[in-house]
Amino acid sequence: MKEIHDFTIVCRRQLGDQYFSLVLQHQGTMPAVCPGQFVEVLVDDCREVMLRRPISVHDVDAEKNTLSLLVQIVGKGTRRLATLQCGDKLNLVYPLGHGFSTNIASDSRVLMVGGGAGIAPLLYLSKVLSSKHIRPTILLGGRTASLIPVRSEFEPYGSVGIATDDGSMGYRGIVTQHPDFGKEYDIIYSCGPTPMMKAVAKSAAQRGIRCEVSLENMMACGLGACLCCVTDTDEGHKCVCKEGPVFDISVMKKWYE
Ligand SMILES: Cc1cc2nc3c(=O)[nH]c(=O)nc-3n(C[C@H](O)[C@H](O)[C@H](O)COP(=O)(O)OP(=O)(O)OC[C@H]3O[C@@H](n4cnc5c(N)ncnc54)[C@H](O)[C@@H]3O)c2cc1C
Ligand code: FES
């Protein structure tokens, strides 16, 4: 069920020039949140930003009643969010959309591929899979090392590989060229820039591997009402906010055939 709550920022971390993370605490009981679901954040005190901004759930701590966000500063809304400090309030509508499938066999060989801000939902996904004794391979890609901000957070949950375009960290090249990308897997989860996800989807389809991708189309209402986030799938037009953001690539054949 969707809820609207005021959260208090209990931790704020600046992660290089472009990223910051927020840990948000709610006083009441939070609804269950699935990995891959997102929140719509109200950007307060900013006249230029009328619409809420969609941000993935980066982590959830049910015991502490907290939810974390990892945000890349790209425009006026995220710039305003970056000025918030501990103790400030943030209003969220959540949990939104359909997340990743986590009901998989405990012996599944899992690959996660994240690029840019698309690495955000993969942390909570890896945490949930780890609670099922699944240890994924997690490949994170970015142009340069400073744009892969939270590598160490993933390390308790899987085997982490890095690919940077400039070779400043890990493998030099794109994430789909990383040596671990071509290994055998039962399922691949991916979130990041569309060209990266298309390459992941194409390779998964060619190798017969089940694959889910999380789309980051521009959104407005986040609730399936305005149709501004619609994407073309093999099953017709779908609202990314309501019917996604996670889609199985079996309905995205236009991406790779
Ligand atoms: C389901 C979903 C989950 C997301 N999760 C995260 C997350 O966890 N962390 C994160 O940092 N970002 C995430 N995003 C992207 C984030 O919503 C946008 O970066 C943000 O809305 C930009 O707002 P702004 O006001 O700062 O930028 P604006 O001033 O509105 O725009 C600045 C620039 O960013 C581009 N832009 C705006 N929205 C998007 C978008 N959705 N995708 C690509 N480019 C965009 C615009 O075209 C423009 O060039 C997610 C998006 C979706 C749809
Ligand atoms: S954002 Fe309004 S329908 Fe998806």
C-alpha cells in the first residue's frame, strides 16, 4: 500500500562532487518495501521544482525504521535536496512501482550490473538476496572512480567488480566487458543508463539467461495517472512508474532483436 510520510534525515553523507546519501527515519511503522521500488520525494522550498522526484530505495533497515537514498546531483531538484542536513524533514510517497523478483532458488547464480545512479537499488537487492543465502556477483560501472561512490557498502553481500572507462578503478572499459560479465548465471538484474541495460539485455537473451532491467524514464505523478513515463514494450505501452520500473527483458525484445 502506498503511504505518504514525513521522514527526518538522521544521516547525510557527501560522496564526492556528484553524489550524496541520506538515511531517513520515520516515527511510525513503515510499509514493506521491495528492492527496486522507489519513492517520490517532495522538493520543498524550491519554486522551480513543482513535481516530486523519483528516487530508488537504496537500503532499508526495518529495525531502525530507516530508509536510505543515494542521489546524483543532476539538476535543480537534486541540487536542492543536496542542501538538506541532519534533522531536516523530507516528505515521501512510497513504496512505488514493481521491484525486482527476489523469489528465486537459493542456489541461483546471480549477476547484478549497475551503472551511474542505477547502482542505488542494487544495494537493497543484494541485502535481501543475502538474507536468502545468495551471494551475487555485483558489477558496478562508471566513467571514473569518483562516480562509483558506495562500493564498500556492497562488499558484505557479494563479490564486487568495478569497471571504469578511464581505468581509475578496477577493469578499464565498460561494465559489460568486465571478465566476470561473461560467466555463467541463472539471473541478471540491471539498472543504469539505457545503452548499458540494452547491452546487458542483448547478452542475456543471447545466452538464454533470465534478466530484469529497471528503467529510469522521466516521471511526473509516479502513480500511473499522467502517462508521461510510458515505455514501448512487446506487450504494448506500459507505465514505467506503475507497471515497472522493473521489467523482464522477455517483454523488451525491441531492445535487442
Ligand atoms: C524509478 C526511478 C528511480 C530513480 N532512482 C534514482 C536514484 O536512486 N538516484 C538518483 O540519483 N537518481 C534516480 N533517478 C533519476 C532521478 O529521478 C532524476 O535524476 C531526478 O528526477 C532529476 O531531478 P532534477 O530536478 O535534479 O533534474 P532536472 O532539473 O529535472 O533535470 C536535469 C537533467 O537531468 C535529466 N533527468 C531528469 N530526470 C531524469 C531521469 N529520470 N532519468 C534521466 N535523466 C533525467 C534531465 O533531462 C536534465 O537533463 C531515478 C529515476 C526513476 C524514474
Ligand atoms: S509518472 Fe505519471 S503515469 Fe508514470
